[in-house]
Amino acid sequence: MTLSFLILLLLLRLFAWKPILKMLHQRETKITEALNEAAQVREQMKQLTADNERLLAQAKDERDAILVEARKVSQKMYDDAKVKANEEGQRIIAAAKENIVIEKQKAIADLKNLVAELSLEIAESIIRLEFADKNRYSEYVRKRVDEVTLN
């Protein structure tokens, strides 16, 4: 039995042992390669994740810079519009004041003309009433002539 076991062992070693060891060695190699590939993939994933985070941070920084610039531009546009509106308002106010002065001068001139006309009409009415009588008129003329000759 020992002899049969030794013969079996020898036969197995000659015919089965090498192919089994070869197959085990191939399997071990494949497993090692798969583990190495998995480690490489894991490293690549870490690197890609780091790259993605860096790109995301860059994008956020660019977005923030764009927002800051947009706020600056918006504030400048607002300030420019405000200045223009103030200038336009001042121009309109100045033009209105000028028109008011011109209209005031016209009104004063019209009022003076009206007062002069009314004064003339009143004076004319008074003179007509005073000199309605010829005797009164003659007396007035004599008085004036006497005053002129005396001076």
C-alpha cells in the first residue's frame, strides 16, 4: 500500500503536479495583476477626484471673480445713470428757472404797460371831467401861462 501510494505520488508528480502548479501559478499571477490593476485604478480615481476638486475650485474662483466684476459693472452703470439723471435734473431745473425769470419779466412788463394805460385812461377821464367846463379850462391855461412867465 505504501508502494502504491508512492507510485501514485510519483505519477501525480510527473503528470498532474506540474499542470496543477502551473495553473495555480497562473491563477496567482492573474490575481496579482488584477490587484495591481485595481490599485492603479484606485490611484487614477484619486487623481481624477483631486483633479475634479481642483477644477471645481477653479470654476468657483472664476465664478466669484465674474460675479465681483459683474457687481462692479452694475454699480458703475447705476452710478453713471444716477449722475446723468442728476445732471439732466439740474439742466431741467436751470431751464425752468430761466423760463420763470423770463416769464416774470414779461409779466412785469405787461403789468407796467397795463398800469401805464390805466393811468393814462384815468388821467384822461380826470382831465375831461375837470375841463368839461370851458371856463375852468381857460382858467387852468392862464394859471399855467402865469407860472411859466414868472419862472
